[in-house]
Amino acid sequence: MSQIFKAPARPKTMLSALAIAVSCASAAQAQLEEVVVTAQARAESLQDVSISMVAMTGETINELGITKMEEFTMNMPAVTVAQNPIGNFLFIRGVGTSGTNQGIEQSVATFNDGVFMGRHQLSRAPFMDLDRIEVLRGPQSILFGKNTIGGALSVHTARPTDELEGSIQALYGSYGETEVNGVISGPITDTLRGRIAYRKYDYDGYLENVITGEDAMGRDDETIRASLQWDATDSVTVDFKWERSDFTQNESITQIGRVSEVPYNPTAAGITFLNQLSVGAVTGTDGTERIDDERAVVNDGGAILKSLGVVPANTPGFPDQKEGSENTVDAGRLGIEWALGEHALTFISGYASYDYTDICDCDFSALPFIEIDAVEDYEQFSQEIRLTSPTGGTFDYIAGLYYQSSDLFYRSQEAFGVAALAPLANVTRDYDFDQTQETFAVFGSLTWNLSDTTRVTGGLRYTDETKEVDRTLEKSFTGGWDFSSVIGAPEGTLVYGDTAAEYDRFEAELAPVAAAYDAGLWNDSGLLGTYEHQFDGRKRTESFVDYYANIEHDLSIDTLIYATVSTGVKGGGFDARFLKESVGPRADGFEYEEETSLAYEIGFKTTLLDGAMRLNGALFRNEVSDAQVSIFDGATGFVVVNAAEIISQGIELDLQWAATDDLIITAATSYLDSTFDEWDTAPCWARQQIDPGHPEFEPGCNNGFRDAAGDNTQFAPELAYNLNFDWRIPLMDSLETRAVLNINYSDEFATVGDLDPFIGSQDEFTMVDFRLSVGSPDGTWEVAALGKNLTDGVCRLQQQRPAPGIG
């Protein structure tokens, strides 16, 4: 029997949610209003921006009950943010960063009020009091910078208002879901405005852990944000924002289930038997795991195995910590806008930091096999200076400078309960990754207005980046170990403790035994593929030049067509989860090279039916070279490699239509063909590494690799769409009802970095949300019922082989 991870969407219907809002804001009318975005560092109408993009307002995000980035991207075709037990990853058009590695940066960048959020962990912060989110598809290298090969997610928070206003909203839902949001905004003095927003969110979780009897995947979030806007002079405006989020999660969404009735190998058979025995002993069932709303996951220090007599009662060092994570995120922004005649000089100082602790029961079973105790601290400062010309002349331009520095520290203590499988000591590998990074860039964009209807734009960005890292990996016995029997001495004569120094003593005093541990457990010939090592002051410096060229033409006052060619880059770096040697043939994998892209796009934007309809479309092709891929090594680690080439191409359509004064229909769809054009060093699938006599053996693995050319990339459904109906029904002068139906469909797609369709594939799914509300037409109050995932759809956003030998 073999097993998989599963990360489902909420598989149960949210039966009811009560939302009560009190606000001074006016209710939006059922008509198409102008959407203003800042995708090109200017405030422009969405219809005037020659970029394939979509924007969702904060009001819509709130009404759909979206609380975090993963839920937001469910409503965006071919856009995915997936969370696994030890990280997030982002994909647009099938281009992104797969797997989890703290040293690798994202191919899709996140920005918060114009500040680059340099780490995937920052995308975990909860949503609160937003103005809008813009999704920019394809490379955005010139104005947004590196790490935008696939695109960018730009989050804009609500700003202080000129008039006093406030709101309070409460939500209650199934699985113990509660949320309270409060906002107050308005003038403080004639020149100073302020806004304070607060959010508290609790969720018990939709999974039950049948071993512990507790709910799983519960969340406890708390966020507060303070914003100020000051008219310092007639020509200078200062914006300041500070935000703190604390959020915790108990356990994870991951569980295991069968993918084969015939064990892949004897180790898989033994592990499966032990897990079934353990689950059955606690639950009184046959112990078979299934993908459902229950999980059987615990690291109990070996208590179950000891009670069953599988291991001696005095065996020390089995993993025993409770699964969960605690996160704190701080973000600050100071913006100065200085009007120099018709020009604008902009200064944006950004700060972001987080720290988290994460305990992962990473065998995802009832066995005390694998426990990862990880901590990460990150801090960044950025400064952007930008000069923006007025529009309407022969030439428009934007020029600027950018600087960013960051410090990252990551430590992972990974305990392995190998004593359950063999007469060996339980062991721990402990490694850290300490990196400093500096980035400097100069950029510019020039638009030549050839006529009133035709414009040509070119852009360049030069980036220089330096990374320096220290890295250490040490081995130890998790709870110490008594080796007295090895030398024929009484118990307690020869005992080694649980530190790295004690393991060094063991290697010196019992060299033959230590060599056997290396061969059978630690090294590539064993279970863990781990070597002690140390890198001091390893440095990497590189520079890039990106370009952008665009031509756009107004066919009429309502129709724009455009064509674009652009490049993008994501810098190389160091593998934070590297397990091999610091010298010798195994040392090469510690460093990986940059990732580059060349993209083409043609598109149109048109307004129809006298302003009642907007229809936008784009045809695109993105060629990504040396794509950085973080993949599971089939044992207990992840490795970063540069794949050969990805080609992502397809078509996108976005529609918004005010069908009547009371009904607005919104639709977005994508047809995507995103494949590896070359990758002859892809990891083999589980079925390709088992005995050829096994009934599920599949050929294709040669010398430990397979050729993945032609395979679809991760999170790249061929067809996906979102359809939304927003219907307002006036009941009387003082009462209005509103119905919102939201439908998301996705074709099947791969969910794992090794692209194994048997273990890591999501079937096609449809998810339906419905919201029904009654309130005042002016938006002063509203009561709403919200049903989410009414079709009980299941979406697996992360799957993997959970432990060595399971297959």
C-alpha cells in the first residue's frame, strides 16, 4: 500500500454565516463603474492598461467571505496560492515555484501597497480592510522588479478618508468559524487623516483527528493596522502604515490514504502494517486510512507502539511534539508624494518582518516517525525613489532607483523515529541557514505617443544582487542512547547524550558502529541521505538586465489593442534544505543558478453596450529557461534543481456585464498549455522505482531520472473559469435584498513537483458559493447568509509521498 498527502478545500458546506455590518459608505449600484488600478505606477483605468490583469475590490472579497490568499486565488482562473505544512507557493499561468525551500524565492511576487514582500511566508498574512487586489499576469520586471516571471499579486489596503466613517462586521459559520472586523476612519485635523482597522478570526477546522480527538486545521488570527495620511504642504503628501498580524494554526490539512492495494516494497508493507495497527488500537477499527474529513496523525513519543509491544517501553527519543504553527508578521510603509510642477517624485520606504515556529508531523501518520521543528526569522528594508512625468505630451516616462536589504535565519531540527523500524537509535539532524541579501536596481520606462491613438513603450531595468550565507548541519541522538550492550558491558556503562558533541564522541569512540550507522541510516546508501557539513561566508553576486517593449493602438474610444514582449529574471541562490557534503562531489547541489523568461502577449480591451459591458482578452506565450524547481527527493528531503525549459501559452478572457440595473454578471476564463519543453533530469515517479514484477510498475526511469518533456507543469489546468452573478432586488424604499452566486471550475492539474499523476493529481472540480443578504439600500446595515462550497468539491493543492519506502 502506498499513500499520499491531501490538502482539500473545505469539503463540508458552510451551512450558515451571519454577517452584520454598520457603515456610513453608500451601497454600490448595479452598474459598471470605472476600475482604477496602479499596475503601471500611475492611477489609470483598468481599460487603459495594456496588461492582462484582473482586479477584485475589497467589498467583493469581503462579501465572498475570503479571509486569506489561498481562498482569493480560488476565484482567479489559472492562479494558485497553495499552502503546505512548511510553506506557501504561488503560480500564475502554470509558472511559479514548486515545493518548499526557505532558500528559494518565488517566481510570482507579492506586493503590499507597493512594497515587495520578499518571502512566501508573507503571503500567509490574513486579509483585512482591503481596497482591492490586482492580479498581473506574465512578467512585470521593469516597474515591479525581479521575481515576477509568472506575474504579481498586488494588495492595496484601504486608505484614510476625508469624512468620518466606521464599520463593524461579525460573522458566524460552521466548524466554529467566527470573525469580527472593525474600522474607523476620518479626519484628525484639517491636514491629517487616520484609519484604524482590527480583525479577529477563529476557526475550529473541518477535520477531526481520530487519534487525539481534537479538531484539525483550526486558526486563530488577530490583525491590527493603523494608517495616517498627512497633507504636509500643498505639494507634499505623506502616507504611513503599520500592521501586525498574529496567527496560529493547530495541526495541518494533510492526511494520508491508499494509492495502491499492493505494497510497493517490504518497507512500505511494514510501515503500512504498523500504521494500521496503531490506528486500529486507538479507534477500534481496522485502521485503514482514507481521504475524508478525518485524519489519524500524532507524534506521541512512541506511546502507542510501546503499548502494543512493538518497541521496548524504555526506548528514548521518539518524536513527541504537538503539530501546529505560530506566526507573527509586521509590515510598515512610509510614502511621500511630492508634486514638482506637473511631475511627481515618490519615495516609498518599506519594512517587513516575520517570525514563525512550525511543528510538522511530517510522516502524516499515527507513527512517531518524522517531526520537523522549524523556526524562521526574516527582516527586510526597502527604499524606492521614482520620478513620474505628466501624461499627454509627446513622451511620458517613469524613472527610479530601488534598494533592498534582508536578513534570513532558518533552523530545522528534524527527528526520526527509526527505532520503530530497526534496532537503531532515534536520531535528529539539525541544520541552520543564515543569509544576508542586498539588491540594487535602476529602472526606467518611456512612452512615445506617436499619435492620439498609437503609443510605443520601452523599458529597462538593471539589477545587482549579492547573497552571503552560512550553513551548518549536525547529527545527534534524539534522546540519547545506551550502547553498553555493544561492548558487552552492564546497562548504563556507555551512554551518549542528545547533543552534536555527544554524537561526535560516539563517532570517535565507536568508529565501526558509527560507520555502520552512516552506511545503513545516514548516507545516500541509507534512509536519510544526510551528511554533516559547514559552509562559512559562501557568497554569490550576479547582475541582470531586463527589458520591456510594447505597442498599443486605440481602434476607437472604447477599444484598445496591444502587443508586448518582455523578459524576467529570478536570481540564483543557495539550497536552505541541503543535506549533502560541503566538499566533494556531493557539494555541487548547494548552489543553483538564476531563472529567466521571455514572454510575448497580444491582447485587447473593449467597452461595449454604451458602457454596460467590458470584455478583455489576451493571447500569451512565456518561455522560462533554467526554471528553479524544489522537489521531494523520495526520502526525507527536498532539493533545488534548474530544470531545462518551460513553455506556458494560452488565452484569457475577462467579462463584466451590467445585464440590467439590478444584475451584474462577471466571468473570467483561461485556456492554458503549460509544459516542460525540456527536462531530462526529472525525478522518477514512485511506480518507476519499484520492482519490475510489481503489478503497477511503470517503465521510464533511467539512471535515477526520467524525461519530463511534454509533461504539464504544476497547477496548470487546461481549462478554468469563474462565473459570478450579483443580483440586487429592491423590496421597498428602505429595504433591499441581494443574491450573489459564485462558481469556480478547474480542469485537472498536477500538484507535485515530480509530476507523478498517480500520487499528485487533482481531478477536475466545481465549487459553488452563494450569498443572500437583506439590508438598507444605502449600505448602513446588512444581514447575510453565506454558503461556501455547496457542491462539496474537494481540491488537493499539495500531495506527496510522505515517508521513505511508502511509494
